[in-house]
Amino acid sequence: MSGQFAYISGVGQSQIGMRLERSPLLLTLDAVNEALSEAGLDISQIDGVSTYPGRSAGMLGFSPIGADELIDALGIKARWYSGGMEISSQLGAVVEAAAAVRSGMARHVICYRTVYEAAALARPDEYPMQRRDRVDNYSQWLAPFGAISAVTWTAQYAMRHVKKYGLTREQLAQIALTDRANAALNPRALVQESLTMDEYLGARMISSPLCLYDCDRFSDASTVIIVSAGDALDEVVCQPVRIAATAGSVDRLSWDQAEWMACYATGRALWEQTDYTVDDVDTVQLYDGFSFQALAWLEGLGFCGVGEGGNFIEGGKRIALDGELPLNTFGGQIGAGRLHGFGFAHEAVTQLRGNGGARQIKAQPTVAVATSGGGPLATALLLTRD
């Protein structure tokens, strides 16, 4: 059976920080080396590379290292590689790698996401932002309205839940409070202090109903996921984690805003690819660039009904580390730093292998969901420890 599936054989992560002096390439190499060491693989065994979104010359902080640069730096003899933004969000790079190894195009693929946004903002001469004198493409639907940040369109969806379903700030706060409590147990997390309800409610608004603590923060880091073919597992020394199912969707970003975020269609589609159900899931690592996105993923994946997310997480006990559905056990992006999607897959594998340390779920999890995006783009992975 193993030959029919793709597996995650190694995960790695660099230092996570703000305004780091270490270059983005070296951070990427740090994460690669850690993943290779965990998997017991040598760079000579790697024959594929997959990344999102590839090198972005106009936004070097957002994406400073392309697939070809990593191939060159490590001398990888790649039979297959991929790097681009036009996929179903960040973890779409893992989905593409899984397809590549299942089809025989590669055996071991390094998937990575490197961000350098905090350092780039601090050193604009080295990492200049592209300036444009006209608005076109997707920015034409955002820039004229001062909506260049994703917080603005996320807030619209969140406000619908406030008005239509009765979502309260105290309920929404549980995402941020849970993230920060878990981050305090994660030695690599960007933020090591827990958050109180009073601090949350007293924070300044960014775009109602989202306040400062509902938002992740720019960071500098690299995360690596190695995807291996089932018939190559004899070369791996650690516990392989099976990619049991994947799903993704892309919705329009135009004058006619989609009625529902892409996480709803993606969540439904994930269960169509597997015999597993929500009742089998032991932990969820859900994208939280803004706290409401994690709540929407809970609804989209079917852990609760549409509009019931606020009640589902009320009080925070259900999604706590010792709750029935532990959420973002590494701190999510709100607590651990903006790893831009890949941190959720990294943590899911860490938990399934029992390597979470102080934040390890006591009842050893065997099934996890990891997601990225959720707005106009969304990707979900169902991961299992066979």
C-alpha cells in the first residue's frame, strides 16, 4: 500500500525572528539540513524541489529564495521542480510534490517556504519594495479602496459572522489566546508571552472586528517539508507520515467578492478524498494569518456548522492543548510567527511523531489536518501516522 501514497519523511525549521541578520538563503539551508537529518537522507538523494511562490523580485521580503537558487546552492540533481504563486495557496507546493512522487517523477522532494519580511522592512535598501505607477491585475480590486492588506477583506467575512450569527469578540479572542498560550511552550516561537482577555479586548482595532492581536506579524524564517515516495521509505530512518488526502480551491478576486471564503469548498472536498471523517481527527493546525480564518476553517472542514464557529470555540477549552480538538499547538502564526502556511504542516508532523516537547498532546495523535490560506486560495492536508 505504501507505494500508492506520498509521505512526509522529514521536517525542518530555521530560527524564527524579527530583523534577523542571517541571510534568507542561510535560513533556508538551516531548515533543509534539519529536515535531512531527521529523515536520514543525504542531499544526493534529493531529486525534486517545490516552493511557493518562487523568488519574487518585486517583494524580496515576501519570497527571497527561488527553487533554482536552492538547487544551485546545494548542487541538487533535480529531475522535477516547481515554484510559482498560481496554485491553491502555500501548501499547494506540498500537494504538487506529493503528485510528483506518486507519479514517479521524483523520489524525495524538498518543499520549503522562506519569509524575510521583518528584515526586509528594516533594510529597505537591500530589499526594496517594487513601486508601481499604475493599478492593474488583482490590485485593481483592492488598492483603490485602501484594501491592500488581507485584514480588510478578512474583516468583511468576520463582520458577517458578527451580524448574522452573533459572533462575539470574546469568542473570537479564543483563537489568539490559544495561540499565545501554546507559543509560550514552543522555544522557537516568536512570541513567548501568553495573552489575557483584558489585553485582547483593550487592543486597538485594525479592521473591525479584528484587533491587533487577531493579526500575525512579519517574521524571518524558513520551514522545510520533505515529501517522499512510498517505495522510497526504505531510505528513511524516521517515522513517515502519510499524506492521506489533499484538497484545494481557488476563488475569484474581483469586483464581485466571493460569498464564501475558499476554505469552505476546500474543507468539503478534503473528506471526499478519504474514508476518514472529522471524528477521526486528533488535532488541527489551521491557518491564522488572522484569527477569523482559523474559525472559518473549523466551519469549512465540518467540525461545526456554518455560523457555529463562535459557539464551538467559546471559552477555549475545546481547542486547548488538553482539549478534545487541540488547535495550533505550536502557537500558530499569531504566536509562533508568520511562517506563511508551512508552519502548520511542520507542527502536524511534529505532533504525530510525538516530538512536541512541552506542547506535545498527551493523548498521542494519529490523524491531523493542516491548512494554508483560506480566503481566495485554500489548501488542506490530511496527515496520518500509519
